[in-house]
Amino acid sequence: MVLALWLLTAASAYAFELYKTFQTPEAFLAEVFDGSAPAPKTLTLGQNEQSRISAVFGRAFPQSRVRYWQQGTRTAWIFDDIGKEGYVPTTCGFVINNGQIEHLRVLIYRESRGEQVGEASFLNQIRGAQASGNGLNQSVDNISGATLSVKMMERMARTAIELDSLL
């Protein structure tokens, strides 16, 4: 019994350590808006908008209201997606300017593998991308052992562009 309790405690502690916070959402917004983020706004997705977003998201988009921040032509979006079925969500932030990914960051990565998607060398492949059908106009190199996380990042980037286009 003591061994089982110890194993459960150790497994819980290990799982907790797997979460990696690259940057808080507040710090992301301060960074992309030069220290002073504008007040958040809300985009309400009707049935037609939900259909458009779901087409690029690859499944039903889980939110009918999405918070965003806007300054001029730049919008910032922070939302979650799941890289591997049954796992917990990853939180990412995207800045869209004139239909193009200007800046992106993995904010909180909660999966056991694939945290390399949060590194600048990976994110730079997506920076500057625009929409191309339901995907991006730039190819993104896969990361061995993190295929689902790479696909998640591509899907989230394309979704952020689509959300921006609805404004």
C-alpha cells in the first residue's frame, strides 16, 4: 500500500514537471504590444463562422466566443489546442498583421514530448506564413517524435489567420 501511494505521488510529481511555461499570456501581450496591451475584445462565432473555423481547425472549434487584442491592423490571439488525442491542451499566442503571422509563441506546453515546437528555430518556420486553402503557404519541417505537435502548431497558426479574417 505504501509503495502504491509512493508511486502515485511520484507519477503525479513527474506529470506536473512536464508542463513547461515558455511565457505567460500577460507577458506575451506586453511583449507584442510594447508593454501596453489594448483592452481585450471578443469575437462571437455564429454558425457560418464556426464552419469556416472548423474547416481549418480540422474539427469543431471548441469556442463560440474568442478573446483577442487589436491595435491598428495587428491582432493577437491566445487559445488552446491538443496535439495528441487524450492529452491536455497547449496554449499558444499569435499576432496576425494583414493576414500574415507576424509573431507566435508557445506559451504553455503540457505534453510529455514535443516541446521543441516552442523553440525559436521551429517557430521561425511559421513566422511570415499566410493562408493557403486550409493550410499555410510555407512548409514546416517535422520534428522527430513530435509530429502531432508540429501539426497542432500549423493548425493553430492557420486558425489564427482565419479568426483574424473574420474581423
